Amino acid sequence: MLSDWLISLEGTEAGRQLALTLAVSAAFLHAVFGALQKGRHDPWLSRGAIDASYALMAAPFALFVVPWPEPHMWLIFLGVWVIHVIYKLLQAMAYTKGAYTVVYPVVRGTGPLFAVIGAYWLFGETFTPVQWLGVGVLLAGIFGLAVYNFVFLVTARETLGIALLLAVATGSFVALYTTYDAYGIRATADPFTFLAWFFMIDGITMPIYAYWRWRRMGADQPTVGPLMLRGFFGGLVAFASFGSIMLATRLDKVGEAAVLRETSTVFAALIGWLVLKETVGPRRIALMALIAVGAVIVEMGG
């Protein structure tokens, strides 16, 4: 059984290597996920379509396939729901105010610092001096990117300040859900029980607001078909991305997995440039790469 195999890898070198692969895979997939939400549709509608898709896809597995959650898990799932709803509200607000290549790196880069601190307090995890050097390099890239955007960016200039503030706030909730979800997936015997119920519960709220928002758009309503198609693909990416990082945090250190995921900033830069046609430029690419280099130092210094 897949669950038994994963559990047998916990605390082993093979488990560490699998966690590394899962965290880097989550990095790429999360950049794709962010682009799907930002895309050409209203970010609120995109998020609603994505959440509806993965909730519907997860429901049969939660109800009929995986073991049901233990009684103590229901309170944990309530916390998961609250944290993720606030995170998604902040994320959509940030995307509404700023360009993808501005918001995404700051969100994904701010999260690891808080996640490392949270993993220390919650799980007793510690970093070596070399790993803290990597965190410093990563933060240098983040704040360098923020300063560069303040000085040179022209697009959405009037909302840049609030976009960056929202991005930092969103990053803090990235750290919160990373550590809390790691606690949750470790609190149940079968990790796939947590994943299936997480996706079903997490996908309930945003579709309701998205539908209300869509109804009020009048003549500007986007066609439902393309929006739901984006939601379907986004749901599949969410399963792979969020599922990978949650499994990685069960198999190995939460802090290291959180930092490695932030190599997604490099993928985000490429997606923003090639797919969303946003101006990136060599300096911003270099700063985003610095964030990724910091993540690599963290992994190599462990």
C-alpha cells in the first residue's frame, strides 16, 4: 500500500531524497498554479474555479477511499480551513493590485523565513550556520527585488506599495499554513487521509464568493467554459503541488522543504515572461535567481 511505503521512509535517507524531489516538484508546479490564478481571468474567479474543481475531485476519495479521520483531526481541519481562507483572500488581493512577477517572488520568498522559525518552535528543527547563510542570500534577493520594483517598475505603479504589503502578509500565511499543515499531516496515521479531506474542505468557500462576484459582473462576465477549464487544470496542479509539499514535510524537515519550494521564483519569472508576457529583464531575473541560490545553500548546508 502506498501509505505504508511512505510511512516506512520517514526518518530515512531515502525519505530525505524523496522529500527533496517532492519539494522541487512542488516549486515548479506552484509557479504554474500561481500563473493559472493570475492569468487573463479575474483572480477571484480563477481561484473559485480551481477550488471547486479540486474539492469535487477530492470528495470521492475522502468519503469512500481513504480511512476516515480520527476524532482529534476535526479541530485540526477547522484550523486548516481558517488559515487557508485568509491566505487565499490575501493572495487574490495581492494579484489584483500588482503584476505576477512582482507579487509572486515576494510572497514565496517571505514565507520560508517565518516557516523556519515556526518549524523551530513547533517541531524543534534547527538550521546550521551555512543554512542560515542560505536564508540570508534568499532574503537579499527578496528585498533587492522589492527595492528594484519600487525604483524601476512602471506597470501598476500606483498600487505597487499596497501590492508589496499584501505580498508580505500573504507570505506570512504561507509560512503559517506550511507549518500547520505539516502538523496536521503528521497527526493522522494515513497521510492520504489528511490530503483528501484537506482538499475537500479547503475547496468549499472560494467558489461561493466567486459565483457571487461573477453574478455581479453583468456584461463583463467571462464565459463559464474557459474559466472552468482553467479551474480543472488548476485543480490537477494543486493536487500535485500542495500534495507534494505536504508529503515532503512529513518525510523530512519542514523548514528545509519550505525553503526549497521557493526555487519556484525562477519558474515564476520564466512563466511571467514567456506566458503572461510581463516584462522581467535581466536584473529582476538575477534577483529571483538569488532567491533560488539561497534555497540551494540551505539544502546543501543541511
